[in-house]
Amino acid sequence: MKKSHYPLLFLLLISIWPLRTIAQQELVKETLKRLQMENIQVGEKSDTLIAAFETTVYRSNYHALGLAIQGLLEMPDISTLQLVLLDNALPQLCVTLPAALIKEYKDGKIGLLEVYRQMQMSTSGMTSAMHTLRGNHRERSTFGKIDFVVYPGVTLINNVTYKLYRAGFELQPAVEAQLWKGASIRLQVCFPIVNNEGGSWDQIRPGYLTLRQNFLIDRHWQGFVTGGNFSNSRIGVAGGIGYYSSNRRWRVEAEGGLTGMSHLYGKDPGISPWRRVDGRIRVGGYIPLLNTWIDMDGGRFVYGDYGMRGTLSRYFGEYIVGIYAMYTGNNKNYGFHFSIPLPGKRRSRHAVRVMLPRQFSYQYSMQSGPDYTRKALGINYSTEPKATTNARFWQPDYIRYYLIESTRRMEQKKKQGTKVL
């Protein structure tokens, strides 16, 4: 080639490169849309393809991430890939697959399991990635889409070891929607099915009636503000803020609220003045070797007593089993909790999506005696269903471990099927 042709070749490469970049971004979008991801934004910075997306269609976060990685690895001529996982359009975790790692996989030198082991997972890079995507068009937005979620409600309570004196089951359907970035609304009604006592569990009554705003400050600080009707017949406002480490192995949180009694059932419904102030500070940490999260918190409960609580939760994929102990007012309370996945690994979007929650979550309390109840000790409330909280577990070690384990089991089943044939 003559030297005089070099400038023409250079101009040709410059003109083709933006078209190649746009084509790659469109291919990423189409791949994620085919996998039914939502709130999709795609961009590029310094030879790094960046894609942010939400996985609300899938019950399991790690399963959804695996599908996205497998689909994008099939793209031709892909360089470094950076994926940002979202929750209500707010970034939660950044996953980076370096160009060298992708090349090794495409050349057949390593398999999918090794890709999962070597890829980078943390909150680092999350803020800069979202800054690059700022202003980019959002595909398959979740804002304004309605979910009709039917929550099962169960209560089992006793104050002595030999007698179960409170039991009930009800259905708690809720209309839920994401309004804008970080904002959500929940309107729930509780319908009793069977129980062995009167009171609230024998009445049709409102459940969670809340407007919630989550927010993110940089990549370490997250918080929320919410108002409305909460659990345990409390109504008012509550909020919290927490600091999370880059690898999400530990966190420090502070929460509190101003509430009153919500008696919105029966012949004499009413709401008391908002005078009760509660608050707590919580420190938690994840032990990767045991796939276990430990929480320790202390503070003021709804009716003025102060106490401490420790909780241990063991993760088995989508299953969670744990125990807790609490001490307040010279009395103790302890029990266990669990969370199990409900049917429906994939919940596709429609005009109105009718579904079960991702998980059924339950806590059983074994109180120290009638004095605990008589003095209203340890009373607290939650601002959203526990099943919703459990579905937002974005711990990188947990996601990597069970992503590898689920893929390994799937590959073993394929090999066994091949042998049978």
C-alpha cells in the first residue's frame, strides 16, 4: 500500500468506528430485552461497554445475572463489559468482565464457571458507570407499571412452650408500582381466611399503605423515607440511612420513625396522634465461608423500652433460615425465621402483572412469658413486607457463590442426560 493511501485509510477507520460502537450498543440492548430485563440503559466509555438493567422479572437475582452474562458473551467483537444491577432504577452492584477474560472464554481456554470466578463484583465503578449513562434513553421502563401481588399471611404465637394460643391465615393482596427513580407505592388489604381468635385477625383491614422513596448517595450510602400505614397497626413516617462497604460484607445503619396507632377496622375505627418515637442502630456483616449474615442492633422500641437484638441468617440459595434473640425490659424474647421461594421463576410483564411475591417470609417468636406482652415490650414495625426486603440481597459473595453452584448443577444434569442417551 502506498503511503499516500494511509490518510484515506485512517479517515475510513474513524468514520466506521462510531457505527461499530452504535451497532454493539444496539445488540446489547436487544439481547437484554430478549431476556426480559428492564430499565435498560447502554453506553460506552474508553472501550468499555456499559449496561445497566433491572431484573424484576426473575425471582432470583443471581439467576438473572447469569442469563445476562451468558447472552452478552455470545456477542461478536466484545471488549470489556461492565454491568450495573439496578433496584427501582437505583444502582446496587457493578459486575466487570475484562476484555482478556472474555477473550479467554471465546478462545475456549476457560469455561463459564471460571468466568464467574474471575469477574469483578463490587460497588466500585458503579457511580462512574451511571454517570456515563446519564441522559441515555431507558428501554423497557418499569415506571408506572402495576403489579397485583397476593401475599400469604400467617401468624403463630405462644407465650408458653406447651400451648399454641394464637393462629391464623389470611390473604394480603397488594397493588404495587414504581413511580419514578427510587419511588414506589403499595396499597394492601388483608382478608382473613381462618383464625382462632377475634380482633384484627378476624377483620378485613388495610395492610401496608405506603409511599416510599429510596435514595443513593455515592456508592456507599443508601437510605429511605416512607410514610403511611405499616405493620403492627402503626401509622406515620419512618426513615433510615446506612453505610455499606465496597464489597458489601459489612454495613452500619440507623433507622427511626414517628408513629401512632392505626385501628382501621371494626365498628370504631380510628387513628391516634403520632407521638411514639422509635429508633435503632444496626451493625451487620456477611461471612462468605458460611454464607451467613449476622446483625446486631440496639435502640428504643415503640412504647419507650430500650433493648438489644441479635439475628443470624444462613443463606441456601433462595432459601433463608435463621434465629434471633432479643433482650428488653429485663425480659427476653427469641425465635426463628425463614424465607422460601414461591412458584414462578420468571414473572413476565403484562399491562397488569398478577403474581405471588418472590418469597414467603415468616418469623416465629417464643416470648419469655405473659409479662412480655402485658408490658408491650419489644414492639416494633416494618415499613414493607419482609419478603420484599429478602429479595433485595445484593451481596457479591453470595451472588457469585450461588451463581457458580447453580451453573455447576445444571452442567452436571446435562452430562447425566448425555450419558443416558
